[in-house]
Amino acid sequence: MTRRLPLLLGALVLLLAGCAGPSGDDPGPREGRWQPRPGQAWQWQLSGRLDATVDVPVYDIDGFDHPASVVADLHRRDRRVICYLSTGAWEDWRPDARKFPRALLGRGNGWKGERWLDIRRTDVLEPLMAARLDMCRDKGFDAVEPDNMDGYANRTGFPLTAADQLRYNRLIARLAHERGLAVGLKNDLDQIPELLDDFDFAVNEQCAEYDECSALRPFIAAGKAVYHVEYELPTREFCPEAKRLRMSSIRKRYELDAWRAPC
């Protein structure tokens, strides 16, 4: 019997290898809060009919637009699933849009139907955002991508300060963690040193185009994923640096449909 042990162990190793996630990147067990690691391939789709067949271990999809059954289907395909929400801007088409007092709505943020929120009013925003994060949790998402998290650096119509932004971003991170969700810091590069410990991963747009990718190194150094997208640059111009930094980088169209060009 002892002579057969190496053969049995070898068979077990092969069996476990066959259970790895897509592209050989096992997303790991679902017990406890997910900890996204550097280098994982991902798909970010916020418009159009969802293509669930992209062979990547991580999907980032709209939290409102997709029911729990879609999240469960992606889990069956061995994907982790991130819940996209706008936490720093109001969107006029969302089912809870009327719950936001008009006094909290500022300037437009450049996208049709969207306006910056007065993030100083956490007394009003906390229960609204808590309800949205409840939705992400109840649908079975693994994580949340809170968008528009850098209002203080934009013309919002409110005198927001860096301290206001730090307070609000930490509130969102705490609400996510209380619900067992990993949470990503969206853009807001200047505040990465202060917020690194509060967030589990980063989501960035166009750091290569604006020569800002080095600002994301603290996430990678801490063993936390950086999910990165470019819209204008061809992959040949940003992928070499992205691979060197161990970022999870793709090129997408602005409408964030199913099309993607990975590094």
C-alpha cells in the first residue's frame, strides 16, 4: 500500500488542478470576505446584454441592473462578482432616485442624468447607501465598486474638502465591510496613502493616459488588486507597464459594453 501513495497523491493534485478557476486563476473559497489579489484578469461590463462567457475570474457589473440569478450564474462559472454602484453622484434613472433630497444634488458630473452629491450630508446619505449595499449583499455579490469617490477634486457645486472625501469614503468602506463585501477605491489617486488600509482593491480609469499609474503601487505592494481600464490608448502603449506593475489591465469602450481588449 505504501508504494501506491505517491500515485494517489499525484492523482489528487491533478484533480485539484482541474478545479481551478478560469484561465488557471482560482478565485478561492467564498467563506469570509474576498481579498482580490494583483494580476487577476477581469471583465467590466455596465451596458448591453451581459456576456457571461468571458474566461476571466472577476466580473464587475451593475448592481441595480442584474438580479441575484445572474450573480449566482457567474458564481457557478467560478467567477467573483463586483457590484457597481454610484455612491458619490445621483443618477436620475435609479429606482431610489426620488429618495434623494434636491438639496443634496449638485452640478452635473459630465454624464447624462447624473449630478454630484453633497457627501458632507452623511446623516441623509448613510441610510440610502446602506440600503444599496444591502441590495448588493442580498443578491450575492462578493464586492462593491463605489463610483464617483473623488468629488472634492471636481466642480461639484459644493465646497467639499479632502477631509470630507476621506470621511465619506471611509463610511462607504465601513458599510461594505459590515455586510461582508470587499470594497474598491475608485480613482481618487491622491488619497491612496490615507485610504489604503480601508479598501481591499482599487479600480482605476486611464492612469496610463495621464501618467499616473505609479500612484497605484501601494495597492500592489500591499497584495491588493488594481483593476485598470484605458479607453483611448492602444494596448501596446499601456500593457507593458501594466504587466510590470502587476495591474489587471484592459482596454474598453466608453459605453462599457461586452467588448474588451486585455493585456
